[in-house]
Amino acid sequence: MRVEVDRDRCEGNAVCLGIAPDIFDLDENDYAVVKLDPVPEGQEELAEQSIAECPRAALTQK
């Protein structure tokens, strides 16, 4: 699976980073970035949880 960050929606709340620090990070502007593309099979559940819990719905599965 792949995850995409909508930079227009992301506020840098870092909820995704708290859930899945191996998958997500923050860039120099504090926007979420995906470190693993595609997301490894063993971490897909964490990616899906991050998508579901993003307060700005800035993450989508591709």
C-alpha cells in the first residue's frame, strides 16, 4: 500500500508520527512526510490507523 499526504490539509499535528514513527516523519516545515513508500506489509495496519486518526484527513491510501 502507499500513503499520500495532502500538504494543503496537513497542519503538522504529528498524530501519524505518534502512531507510526517508522512510516512518517515531519519535514523542515513540520508537515508530515512518508518515509516508507510503499508501506511494508507488516506495517499496513499502523498506516491505516494513521489515516483514520489524522485530525485533518490529510492522509489517503493510494
